Amino acid sequence: MWGNTMKLRSELSGDGGTAGCGAAVCGIVFDMDGVLLDSERVYESAWRIAAERLGLEDIDLIHSRVLGVSEKQCVAMLKDFYGQNFDGEGFWRLTSDISWDLIREDGMPLKPYAWEILSYLRGKGYRLALASSSGRELVESLLGKAGLLDFFDKLVCGGEISFSKPHPEIYQKACAALGLEPGDCFAVEDSPNGILSAYSAGLKCIMVPDRIPCDDATRAMLFAEFDSLEGLRSLC
């Protein structure tokens, strides 16, 4: 573990109530896939289609393990899983091509309340950042098409970090980009890897589970857990 500064909700404000900008929490850092965009469902379908074409087994198992990691780490994990002779780079390209075909055909759906909660938080004066393991070009394209890009003050993307989640680097950089201390920020994540990254960086972690349910080890790191993004209104 890289260290943490987990605090109780009552520390957000003097009376233990909700906090706005100007209280202890003034920044919120979001993951993208599975939190704002329902992209994990698209990627999961793409992986299954690619696995069927190549005759690969246990694709759901390895896919669940790579959620939230960078392309480089994903390729390494694929090779560990299927053998060092496996063409992990080729598989990544294939699933990326299939994903784009699916997005062009059906679009990229938003997670429930994504636009509404970002608009609400901006109106309350919070500074917003994105911490995504995906590359900047992809992030800007997807968020732009979804009408979410302009909500964010800062983006930190996969190609701009040396270590992918669950290492805390991406959240450390996101907080630094906002000019805020990690303890003054919420992190909103959907996966255990993302929660561990944010928690280790010292942020207050909020989980909105997507493809992977929250387990006891992850729940111990949480400040709050919600069924949807709408739950953030109760804290902000």
C-alpha cells in the first residue's frame, strides 16, 4: 500500500453536514469508463466478440482483471494469462476496432445522471478533474461526443502517467493539476482497482459499482457507496 488519509464523513464540515466548495472538499476527480460512460458494457461485448473469433477461453475472467488499467499493463496481463507468445498488442487493436464499430453503430451511452450530476457540481462551485487510464485522444473524443468534456477543469489520461491504477500516480497528478490536496478531494470510481488507486493517493473515495460488485476489502476504503451518480447530491 502507498499510504492513505481516509477520513470520516463528519470531518467534511464542522457540523457533520454536507459540504460545498469552501468546506474541506472542493474538488472531485472522476473515472470515465463505467462511471460517466457506459463503456465497460461496450468493451465487454468487444472482448467477447474478439475471443469468439480467436477461440479464446475465460475471456470474462481476464477482462474483469484488467478493468481500469492502461493499455501497456493490459497487454502484459494478457500475456501472463494466455502465455508470453500471445499477441496481446494485436488483441488490444482488435478489441479497439470492434469497440469503435459498436460505438458507431449504437453510440456510447451515458451512465444514469452523468450529465445532471456534473452540471449540478459545477453549479455548486466544485473543481472537476478526470483520471482515466484511456489515452487523451480517446477521452476527449468520447467526452466531447457525450457533451461532458467542458465540465472538466483538468484531464489526466493514461499516456501521461508512468504507472496505471491501482498505483496512486494518476490521482496524485489529478489533484496537483487542480491545485488541491488529495484530502480535499472526492474520487468517484466504479472498480476496486480505481478505488485502491484513489485511496492510496489520499482522496475520499466514493464507489458507484458497475461491472464488479463492491467487496468487503474495497468497502473498507470507501467514504460512501451509491447505486448511481445521483447519490453524490447527498454529499455535495
